Amino acid sequence: MLSKEIRSHFPILNQEINGYPLVYLDSGATSQKPVQVIEAIKKYYEFENSNVHRGVHTLGNRATESYEGAREKVRKFINARSTQEVIFTRGTTTSLNTVAQSYGRANVKEGDEIVITHMEHHSNIIPWQQLAKETGATLKYIDLEEDGTLSLDQVRSTITDKTKIVSIVYVSNVLGTMNPIKEITQIAHEHGAIMVVDGAQAAPHLKLDVQNLDCDFLAFSGHKMCGPTGIGVLYGKKELLEVMEPIEFGGEMIDFVGLYESTWKELPWKFEGGTPIIAGAIGLAAAIDFLEEIGLDEIEKHEHELAALAMEKMSTIEGLSIYGPVDPSKRAGIVTFNLNDVHPHDVATVLDMNGIAVRAGHHCAQPLMKWLQCTATARASFYLYNTEEDIDRLVAGLRTAKEYFNDVF
């Protein structure tokens, strides 16, 4: 496993919650930020604060160099061919909506199909629902296997020559399932469809290579990968982005504005209307540096080991149900569970009383909750700063919760 010294880079972890040392197990919602990221953002505001692409003064040049330097870091991080394929957005949600509204409206018509799965986050469901309503297309779902994984046979039977868009999460934010994106992309392309990947839970934990995956679009957020909130990325193949129309208009994204007609800048700036998220991009670049110094392969291995250990120890608690793949190699560092008939909000409250932060609710995945036949679950999501001791604290907290509610009921 990774060295415990990594925790020292995260100031927020050095505190007590309700009299107990903090155990943070909600990185699937948002990760904590290392001091390197905090300092990078602080440095920008203290020494470089200016708008980009506009001024010719020194501060403007510094800010532009840092902002565009962040784009190059993202390009290398995902192995895109060009920085023209890297668009900064507010996050995964904005990125997915951009694809649906720009590419989708121009290329999907009545009778076409859009294919997704039951395990998608709402951000990868609602944009396609709306597009289907607007165009008369059919929204189809790939059925899940009993363990919450995808079968390529089901993928092949669902995608047809009528399919225009396939949009699937790389790693489920509830089940932890790691989907075979490269193989699904190949099937989509065989039918002439484009492949959109929700990479929100993958980018923080896996080494991404968009050229190897051959996906057409990839969306992810900075705040789940040690970066700041409010910054995300949309990767798109250049040949697709070039023919797409922007969906947000105003400053920064224009080339020429007349009284009745306007033209747009070249990629990627035509999709970045208004003052961009400069500090966010700089913070994201610092986060990428931090993650790459540790190594994405090492982070992935660490999380697999933590998830396997957590499942092993949690399985000893009678009445506790764990959802998702049984094989730890098929899941990322996410363990979602319920304890007897106790509502997960109550379980999470007892854990919080013991300084342990987990997520409880439907996790923005209500269709998946229906598939699981429950209204809500609790979720422990691990990251590079978590340890074996954190798992022991979680298991002890769950035993405390079980005893408490057994006494109450």
C-alpha cells in the first residue's frame, strides 16, 4: 500500500470530528486537497491574478501561460493528440451536457437510438433523456448482470445500426464497477455510433489514455482528483469538435462580431465563453502533478487493496449487505452497503458521531437504486490518503451502529 506519509500533504485530515480523529471516506463525492494544490491557487491570486488571452501586460501574460500550461498538462494526463481537444468546463455535468446539446442536437433525429446503462449518474441520464424528448430518439438501457457488471453480449444486443450515441460511466459511483470501455467503444464504432465516457470516478484513480480507448468524448471533474471545485474537462476528438457549434456565447469565444453575424475562435476556445476558470485550471494542473508524482498505477493498486480489505472485514458483520462486484479486481475503491433495515442516513449519522465520514442516500443514481431494489445506500469511497486503520475504524463504527439500533428497536 501507499505510504501513510501521503496523509501529511492534506491539512484537513489533521483534525478531530466529534472528539475523534477524522476518517474521510467520501472521496467519491469530492476528494480532499493537498497543500500543493492550495498553494498553487494561492500563488495565482497573490502574484498572477489577471484575465487571460486579453492583456499584453506582464500579469496577463503570466496568467495566460499558467492557464494554457494547465491545458497542456491535461492533454498529457489523458494522452490527447492536441490541446485543441481539451476544453475546460465547470465539471463533468457541464461537459456531458455540452456533448448532448451541441453534438446531439445536430446529429440525432427521430428514430435514432441513444444507449446508456442502469448504473449511470443522473448527469449521464438526464441530458440524454432531454435530447431524446427533443428529437424523438429512443433512449435504451443496457441490462446489468446480477453482480452489477456489464456483459459485452448485452452490449452487442443493445447497440444497433440505429444507435447514434453510446454514453457509459467508466467507473460506477455506487457499485465501483469498472466497465470495459475500450471494448464497448469498439462495438459502438462498428455500428457507426460515437462513444461518450463519464470519467468522473476514473480520472482520479486510473491512468487514462483516450487514444488507446478510442472514445470520442471523455468528461471528468477536478474536484474528485485532488483539484479544486468548479473546474472540469471535456475531451473530444478534434474532427468532431471542429464541426460542433458552441452552446454558450459571449466574450472570449468569439473571433469577429458584427451587428447581425458573428464568427467563433478556433478550438478549444470557441467552447470557453466568458472569463474562464483560471484559478481552477491552475489548481487542476497542480493536482495532476501531485498524482503523477505518486503514480496512477500505485494509486489504483492501493485502492484495490483497500476495497478488498474493506469487503473482507465488513462481510463479518451479520446483516450487512454489500452491493457491486464480488471480485475486488472488477471494482474501484468504492464499497456501497446497507446495514439490516436501518436507514443509511441513520448509519451515516452514527459513523459521523465517531468521526467517520461516509455518503448516504441515492448517490444521484435513482434508477440504479430501483435496480438494487432499495431507496438508498451508504457508501465508503477510498482514496490515496486512506489507510488500513481507516477501514478498522469504519468496521468498528458499523458494529457500534448495529448495537445501537438493535438496542433501540
